[in-house]
Amino acid sequence: MVSKCVRVTFLFTFMVLVSAYLMSGSVLADTSINIVNKNRCMACHSVDKKRVGPAFKAIAKRYDGSGQAVVHLQTTIKNGSQRRWGAIPMPAQNHVSDEDARIIAQWILSLSNGN
Ligand code: HEC
């Protein structure tokens, strides 16, 4: 009887912890990075080093504080970009959905405050 009660309490605590973890920001960040990987952005970008394209952290810094930043980045992700960072243009990423582009834009901007 006692041990059954302990087991139920344990199970309940476990479930509360799992749902708290699922709702936490780290899982949201995981989802964003999955979307970035799924859309093959990392072929040219990385979070903190310049590769073919600028580092996502550098992009976050440049647009930090601009009210239009999410919309701007969402548009450039889908349409591509040129001469903002250097000689190499970024081709349009038509395979990215509007929703994914918005989530990626918000994720990139979140990188400027150390998240
Ligand atoms: C073929 C290589 C390549 C791929 C693939 C690529 N990028 Fe880029 N990206 C670049 C280059 C090069 C630039 C710099 C363009 C410029 O100078 O304006 C850039 C710039 C950017 C910028 C900054 C735009 C601005 O307005 O300043 C963002 C945001 C960005 N890329 C996001 C992404 C995302 C998200 C993906 C995946 C869906 C992606 N890129 C895929 C090469 C790439």
C-alpha cells in the first residue's frame, strides 16, 4: 500500500517535471534550430562564425532594436539578399514557408541577447 502510494507520487512528479521542461524556452530554441537545419541554412551560415553568409549573431546585432526587424528578416530569408554584407548574394529561399521564415527571423534576433 505504502509503496504504491510512493510510486504514484513519483510518477506524478515526473510528469510535472516533463511538462515543465516541454514548456520551457530551451525546447522552443530546439524547435527553431530544427527549422533552420530543415531548411538547410547552415550550408552557408553558422550561429557565431562568418561562413559564406554572415553569422546569425552578427545579423541579430545589426538589426537589434529595429521595430521592423522580424518582418525585414522574414522577407530577406524568403527573397534572398545582396550587397548588405559583402559581394556574395544570398539566393532566394523559396522552399521556406512564411511561418518558418517568421520563426527563424525571431530566433535569429533572439541571439543578440545571449539566448
Ligand atoms: C547559398 C548560401 C546561403 C544559403 C543556403 C542561405 N544563406 Fe542567408 N545569406 C547568405 C549570404 C551570402 C548573405 C549575405 C547577403 C548580403 O550581403 O546581402 C546572407 C544573408 C542572410 C541574412 C541577412 C539578410 C539581411 O537583410 O541583412 C539572413 C537573415 C539570412 N541570410 C538567413 C538565412 C536563412 C534563414 C537561410 C535558410 C533558409 C539562409 N540564410 C540560407 C548565404 C546563404
